[in-house]
Amino acid sequence: MTAAARLARLLDDLERAGTSVMTLARGGRPQEPWTLYPGEAGVFDRATRCQFYYHAHAGATHEAGHIHTVRLFPDRTAHLVAISLTDGGRPQRLFTLNLWAIGDAYAPPAQLKRWVRAWGLAEARGEPRLVRFVNLVFAAFGPQIARLQDEKDAALRAWRAAHPGQDPFADRALEVLSAVAVDLA
């Protein structure tokens, strides 16, 4: 069975159980805009240096919220991809962000792609179905997530060419650097 099929099955099972990825992340608590779930530290695995957390923006109508995934370091993080979720908790879009939006350090595309290929958290690190969901998104959409790293780099190069001498990482108008719609069907 493919990773996409396993992901679809997991989401169908959650729906039948009357829950969703967002409910699992929140631990059943009501959603509050900008609050990080399941907590400020999210879910992380020291062995693999992978971390994720869920949150939603106030007034967002294009998604129910999204999961940020990062690679952990003692003094920084490197954002890999955000997983935008529908109201039903299904992944609908993957996107990368500018550094100011996520508060991490720059890493070149080749390094980011290595971390994407190595992504994985032990299910014991958090709610097992939630951890499985994020791991399966990476397994099912790994090529798309890797391609987003190149597109992010191209967006930064294009911005630098259009704004010589300026810092793209400081431009608040430059937030989403690459994105792709995804569909399990």
C-alpha cells in the first residue's frame, strides 16, 4: 500500500471516529487563534531532530489551520514545510515561508531536501495518529516538498535580483515563498 493510500485510510478512520487531525493536535481543546498545539514545544523527537506544531490564524477562511514542520538544532530551527488543512483535516496545500514568518535560520535547498528525505518522528513522541499523519504527509508528498525547497530558493533569487542590496528575509510583504496544492485522490 502506498503512503498516500495509508494517509487516506488514516484520515478516513479519523473521520469515522468523529475526530480530525486538528482535534488530535489540540487534545480536544477549543481552537484559539495563534495558539500552538499540542503545546509551545509542539511534538519533537530528539533522536531525529524533527518537530511539528499546529496553529491557526485569526480570520483565516482559506484553511482550518496548518502544521509547521522544522528541523531542530540547539540554537535554531530550519523550517521544512507547512501543511495547510481543510476543515475536515485533510492536507490541501504545502508551502514554505520566509524566515521572518517562522523565526528560524536559512538553510540551502540541498540541505533542506536531505532533511525532508530523513523526516520522521517516533509515534511515542505524541498522539500516535497525529504523528503518523505528519510522517505520512512526508512519505506521500516527499517529492513535492523537496521541489518546494528549490522553488523557495528561486523565489529568493528573483526577489534579490529585483531588489539589489536589500534583505529578502526582512521583507514582511514576502511571506509564502513556494506552495503546491495537494490532493490524496
